[in-house]
Amino acid sequence: MRNESFHNMLQSRPALRLVANCAVTAASVILCLLLSPTRLPGMELAGIGPNWVLIWIVAWSVKRTMLQGALAGLSLGLIQDGMTADHPTHTLGLVLVGILTARLRKERYVREDFISIALIAFAMAVVAETVTAIQYSISGDRSLVEIWNYHQLIALGSAVLSSLWAPVIYFPLNHWWQYIQMLDQQTQEKYKL
């Protein structure tokens, strides 16, 4: 009964729908940001955990434009830099992830199933970690051999864990965003008549 009344409220009040959508989206971002520094049992491999922020950007960008993906990467990259360290910046890798993920949307062979989302998250984690390794290489603080040997471990660990956990973030958010989009379309059709 409560679900029906909440559904009716969202259906009849576009402003409430916008607020609810913003709240759910912001809450999911905050959850991913809070999970990033944590290492819960069973969620790490060789001291490396899933890249929760990257997972959120993949979930966001799969159905959006490259500009929207880039803006999500920029925003969350800056927040993540503020939470950790700004050198090397997370922003470059996350912007690239947002753009590439949105670009994949146009490919026919990419679907929105468990395997596709996991593969996208895997590939994007490798991309993001490679961008970080390139930044370390340019700064010259460490030897290139050390950077690229360590990069393999980090990229593979992050990619495996991020791909395993990506559906946990993607499917509930995608379901919510589709629900809101359906309500928006119903409202538009109602006012067209």
C-alpha cells in the first residue's frame, strides 16, 4: 500500500520526482565515495579494493552522452582528489572512463546485461589505472620498471574486483533511473493530449 501511494505521489508531482531522483543519485554517489577507502573482508585482492567511484561513473555513463559522462568523471574525480591526494589526479582517468563508457553505448554489441556491465567496468578500471601509471611515469618520482610492474598488479586487481561489484551498483540505479524516465514520459504524454 505504501509503494502505491509513493508511486502515485511521484507520478502526480514532477517536482517531487525530481527531488527524489536527485536524492537517490546523490545518495548513491556518497555511498560509493564512502566505500572507496574501506577494505571490508572479502572485498580486497592483494590489498586492492574495487574502484567504487569508477563503478558509479560506468553505471551513470552507460546511458548518457559523452559530455554527461565526462562531467560525472570530472566532478567525482575532483571529489576523490579532495578525499585522497591530488597527485596523481583521479580526474583524468575518470573523465576518460566517462567518455569511453558513453561512447560504448553506440556500439551494437554492448548490451545492458550482467556480463556487458562487468566487462565494461573491467576495461575501464584498466584504463583508469593506466592513466594513473602514466602520471607517475611523467612525474619521475619512481623508476619506470617499478611503476609498470606495480601497475600490472593494481590494474588487474582493481579491474577484477570492480567488474565483480559493478552489477551491484548498476542494476538498482539503472532500475531507478528507468522508473523515473517512465514516469517522465507518462507525464509528457499526459500533457500532449
